[in-house]
Amino acid sequence: MDSWKRRVVGYFGFVLFVLIFTAVVYRYGMRVYEGDPRTMIEALRFSVEMFTTTGFGGDSPWESQQLNAFIAVMDLVGMVLLIGALPVVVTPLLEEAFSTTAPRSLDEDLSDHVVVCSDTSRSTALIAEFDSHGIPYVIVEPDDDRAVRLHEGGRTVIRADPESTDGLAAANLADARALVTDVSDQVDASIVLAAKELAPDVRVVSVVEDPDRERYHRLAGADEVLSPRSLLGESLAAKVTTALQTDLGEAVAIGDSLRLAEVSVPHGSRLAGSTLGDSGIRERAGVNVIGAWFNGEFDAAPPPDATLSAGTVLLVSGRPDQLERLVELTNSATRRFGAGETVVIGYGQVGRAVAETVADADLPVTVVDREDAEGVDVVGDATEPETLRAAGVEAAQTVVLALPDDTTTEFTTLVVRDLAPNTQVLARVEDAASVRKMHRAGADYVLSLATVTGRLSASTVIEDRDVLSLDQQIEVVRRRVPRLAGRTLGRANVRETTGCTVIAIERDEETLTDLGPDTRIGADDELVVVGTDEGIRSFERRFA
């Protein structure tokens, strides 16, 4: 029973007690003090008339002071009960009648859907992927206020406990294609147990924060266990090793020779401050510039006069040797290798993955964390300049921010940039909305855990979609596009309508990379498309 319903029952129970109590005392007072006995029914009628303010004048006036005092007190009690009825009874009834409530179960016979447990900051990217593909889903959310907000926002949601079989049954789990859970390691394990008890054959995907706990989720019955934090840490570490070793191992492979990569223009780079046309990137490195991130904003077709400021991230394609030449071109001539080159701030799951990967590459690394632990070199508050100076940030080539709180990460970026204007700053953030603020604060490269988690989870559920880039600022997908069969790339007008770029076509086990406006799309062709998450979703809605 809801809390307000319990209050209503308690209120009416108390009112009944007061009515009977008043009738009993009134009957006693009339017999003892007034000498005019009343039956119990007459006394009860008097009590009802008094509290409903419909009368009781038939027995007045009373001669005794005792009975007059009793009547006065009960008049006040009646007024209190009347006033109390508003917040206890009337207000909840009106709120329930006029307010929106989230459903407790699916109204329709939904099937072949995905059950998402539950609403988190990372589930937004996953839901967006489902929306773009027209995949039905239902969010199982135990919090009433959050469930109502999702319901009012047009999301398919039920208010239920995802850790219970009843809650999952209300989401039609037995008829679902999959269940995805990303709450916490312990809660996720509980949800997996409940899901496998209710529907053993439904595919269950669980997201873990600590990779060491993957085995417990497997024991609970999870079919897929994902660790996006490790992927995020490895990706940031790859950016470090790329800057130091000119090794583009994290580039996305398109066919046998073509590679797609994000290359930053770090602070202190020889290209910083020049325009795209004057930089000579195409002539000197041989790569094709597909797009660029300027202060966190992606431009799918940057003009020649676009300024390559420090922090600009170029999206380029080319052969491995061409990409390596571009990395050499963008690196700063004043940046030298030396002890303490890489400083990792934050030693959680992401920070540990970065530090271990950089150390495995035989590169010096200094770790900063608030808590002392094995592997931490400097203990202190990363927002304090003294802590960062002790870690050698001023002489570092790269600083990786792996802090769990976005606000702290943003402030630390400002402090690092003030101490070391030419240091490359790589960062992870929790929410995708923080990426732009991080670029404004001075970060060179930023990855969102929410975006990576959403892509990673969606890639395990969406069967007809091949995601090539889970850990980049942009997304690369391989898709068939029947709607474009027989049309040329020029007529398809993909870039102008969606902001995405077709960089290759896979046809008969051959990858075509020499594309032009007259290239015709075949019925069985798979297009390799690159763009932002929003652009890719627009492309898939429009053409796929």
C-alpha cells in the first residue's frame, strides 16, 4: 500500500475513534452533570452533528461548566480534524488524479525488445542507439520520480524493481531479445540472477566497473560482461604512446591499407595557430582530412581558412606511414622525452589501465591520487598546484586526467593548463555533456564514459550493425544501405544531409577507398561511414 493511502486509512481510523470517544463522554456528561440521560445512538448522532458542523443545537444550552468545557474542547478538535483532512486526504487524491504516473507494467504485448536496467547517466547513449535503429526497449526504473520524468519524456518505462523477478516479468523479459544492466557491480549481479531465474534463454549483458569482478557476473549467468572503463583507459593510453612513439596502433583499420585516426594538435605544436590550408597537411603527410574537432565542436567539412588552434583534433584517413608522418608533423619540436613525461592523475580503474599500458610500453609515468596506495607516486589534491608541481606536471609531455568527478576534472584541467601551457592534456569524463566544457578548459582530447559504454552495449545487442570505433570521439560503422542502391555518392548527398562521410565501400570482399562523386552504390555494398554519434544516428534513420 502506498504511503499516502496508509495515511488516509490511519486518518479515518482516528476520526472513528474520536467520534466514538466523544459520544461515550457526552452520554456520561449528560447523565451525570445535566441529569438528562441519552442513549448511545443519540450520543453518537450528537458527535456526528458536531464534527460535521450540521448542528447539535437541540441539546443546548448546557447548565454544567464541565459539559460546556468538554464541548468547547471537542469543537477545537473537530476543527483540527477538518484542517488535517486537506493534506492527508484531499491533496493526495488531487495529486493522483491530475499528476502523471509511470506504468508498473507494459500495457502492450511488447516482444523482441531490450530490457534496460535502469536509468543512469550512461543509459542515454544506449537508448539513443536503440531509437536510431527502431529497436523497441523498456527501462525498468525503481525510482518513482525518475520513472515519471522518463515517462513524460516519451520513453518506454515501467516503475519496478529490476532486482526482482516480478519487476522483470512486468517488463515482458521472457519475450525480450536481451537485457542490459549497468547500475553497479553488486546490483548488476543481482539483476542477472533474477533475469536468469525468470528467462534462462534471454541474452543478458552486464557492465562492470571492476574487471576483476567479471567472473562473478559470469557465475551469475551473464552472457556478455563488458568493461568500458578498461577500454577507455587503454584508449587514452594509446593516445599517449601515439604521441611519444608515432605508433598509430589504435587507428581504425579500413581494408588492408587505409587507416582512420584522430590526431591532436597539441599545445606547442608547430601547426598550432596556422590555418588548415597553410599547414600543408595534405602535401606534407599525404593524408585526407575528413573533419576536425574545434573546441569540442565537430566540423565535417572544415574550410581551408579554419585555424588549427592548440587542442584541435583532426580526423584523418591514410596509410600507416602517412599517419605517422602527420603525427611527427603535429608534435611539438620543444617537447622532449624525459623522466616523468606522462603524469596520470587519478588511480581508479581508468587511471590504472592508463598507467599500466604506458609502463608496459617502457615509458616513464608518474601517478597522482588523493589516497596512498601501491602504484601511487604522489599523494595529494590534484586541484592544488603544489601537488601537480610535485608530480612534475610543468615538465611533463602528457597529462592524463582519470578522475571520477567531472567538475573536479574540469577544474584540474584549468590548473594543469595554467602550470604547463604546452603540455598535452588527455581526459576522461563521465557525461557526454562535459566534453565541450573540457575542451574549453584546455583539454586536447576527451572521451566520455557514457558514450563509450552506450556504443559498447549497443554493439552487443544490435546484430546487423558493425561498429568499428568504440573508443574514439567519432564513430565508424559499416552498414548496408538499400535505399541508396543504384545512386552515386554525389546524388546521395550524405555529408550535406547528415554530417557523415563515406570513406570506403566494401564490395565482393574488396575495399574501395578511391571514391568520388560518380562512385555508384551497389545493392550488396557495405558503406563505411564516419561521423559523430548524432550524425551516425541521422544517417541510419535516413538511409539504412
